[in-house]
Amino acid sequence: MKITIRVRYEETDRMGVAYYGKYFVWFEVARTEFFRKIGLSYRRMEEEKNVRFMVISAQCTYKSPVTYDDSITVETGIKDMRNTSLTFSYTIKKGSTLVALGETAHVFTNADKKPIKIPEEVRKALE
């Protein structure tokens, strides 16, 4: 799934390029939209099912800088699905130029932050 984001001024640093931490915000926006598109909601999982979806690792490899007002696309997909965890992959491009590659791994937990199996509703939506 792809989304388009325009780099905002507040997302740039003193050197005029996107601040490295903002890439993780863009990953989160894309991941949330990915869930929304397949009919899932973080809020509903938490409020109705008492399920949390916690980040356990995040990485990004930067290939080319972006600057204020650039239009970028963030492509999100599922890299791996295990018993209690899920790994997303991300590709950010500006036009045809590769900007960054990333991954985030997440574990499903109960309210006590103990790992639980991926809920069946989530597993079915992702398969």
C-alpha cells in the first residue's frame, strides 16, 4: 500500500533536509493507513479487544535526502508474521529516487504488556 506525504517545514533540520527521526513518523502514518485500508483500527483493538500493538524494533537506512515541500511516497507491506509478532517493511521514494528503506517489528500484547497471539481478526485481514 502506498501513501503520499509532503515534507513540511517543521520536519526539516538546520541543514535543510528532513530530520532523520521524521522518517519513523512517516512509517507510522503509512502503517496506520495500511491498517485502516484493510479494516483494522489501533483504537478499536485497544478499546474493544484490550489488545496493544507495541514497537519492539525499528530501523531505517537513508539513501537520498529530501527537503521542504518534496512530495514523497511511502510504500508499506508485511515482511513477516509470526505467532505474536509482525514485521512491516517500508520504502520511501521521491519520484523514482529511492530515499529510504525501513522496517518496524511489533508484538501484540494484553493490557499487562504480556505477549499474546496475533488476534484471529488481524491475522485474517493480513493474509
